[in-house]
Amino acid sequence: MPLAPSRHPALSALPAVVRFQQYARFERRDPTENVQRFYTLTWQPLLWSGGSLVRTWGRVGTHGLSTTADFPDRASAQPLVERLIRRRLTRRYALVDWA
């Protein structure tokens, strides 16, 4: 069950969704739980038209795993981008870099 933005402080400030154009990197570091994870979203234009949303995740210091999803344009990828960003924020990831 998703949390309402008013109940979760990270969701009330969603600049990541608005600012995401090409790249967003999230990290979660918690030494008490031995957690050092990263999650990266990257928009890469395709040669002829459209683009790919590349998602990379893993433990900080590794290359991690990645998957891609192709879209006909940037606007059609936006609902997925918003859902993925909200998911990272609810799982206590912090936005550390974006472009």
C-alpha cells in the first residue's frame, strides 16, 4: 500500500521527479544495517527515435546490475520514472546527483 505524500517526508518533497531529465542517482547508506546501495536512472536517446530508460542498481563500489526499457518518447517514460523515484524515496534512498 503506497504511503500518502503527507505521511512520508521524503514524498512531500519530490524535486527528483520534476528535475529528472537525463540522470538521477540515489544512494542508501546505513552502517548499522550494513547497507550501502545505489540506484541510477539514465535516459539515453536512441539513434533513430525515442529513447531508453536504463536502470542500474547494486552495492556501492560495484558495477551493479542493469536493465533497459525502450520508449517512443520521453513523455511516455515519465509515469515509470515517477513510480521508480517514489519507490526509492519510500525505501529511504537519498537523491545524491541529478541532471
